[in-house]
Amino acid sequence: MTRQISYDAIAAFPIGKIGIKLHQEKLAALDYLPDDTLLLSPRNTVSQQVVDQLEQYFAGSRLSFALDIHFHGSAFQQRVWHALMEIPFGRTMTYGELAKTLKTGPRAIGQACRTNLIPVVIPCHRIIAANHPGGYSGSVEGKLMNIKMWLLQHETV
């Protein structure tokens, strides 16, 4: 028996379909979904706000997000995620640069990025390796890496 995941909205964007999950009226997760996933209209004003801001981002008219976020992770992970949100649209940092800023190691930065439940809004795609794009959401090739490359191109990095 498979567990049914409940979304507050499922919307289509240039990078594919994204499932939006809220927790106590705050954005808790954005999941990349298969292309054949059915769309789901936003169930409330908060999920509508998330969809609207993502649409604006993908249209090129929003450079940052103004959303209440439910951070679910360790204190260290949350510190990394907050630092990621400080990297401006169109800029990147290497794992090593962010590690130096936070006085930790590059692998720890990579692990925190891997556990990011809110990609795009918490822009882990802006973290790259010193001599290549690095990974994205735990992948180094395939669909998720294609999404990372699309996001970087969208931000003209």
C-alpha cells in the first residue's frame, strides 16, 4: 500500500510540475513531480501566494521570495538555508566559499543543500563546485541536474 501525499497545490512551471506543501500556513516543501501528475488548484490563500510568486519568478519579474517558511531541519541546516537565501538572484557561490563564511566544511554545505525541502525558494541551485555545477537535490545527473542548469540559465549565471 502506497502512502498518498497531500499537497496544497500542484502547478506547472517551465521546469515541470511542482507540488506545494504547507505546514501551519507556512511553506514547508516544494516537490518536483512527474510530468503526468494532475494539477491541483491552490486550496487556500497561502498556497495561491506560493504559486503566484513562483509564476512571477519563472516569468522573470520576481528576484526574491516574500513567503513565510516552515524550516524543518537541524540548527546547522537552517543556518545554511538562511545563508542560501542571502545569495542574490543571478549570483552563485561555491560550496567552499559558503563553507568558509559559515566556518564549516564544503561537504557539510552539500549535505545541507541535499536536505533542502524548498528548492527554488531556498536557492540551493546557486551553490556550485569550484570547477563544475556540482549537484542538485542529491543528484549529479538527469532531470534534477537539468533543472539546476535551467535555473542558473534563467538567472543568467
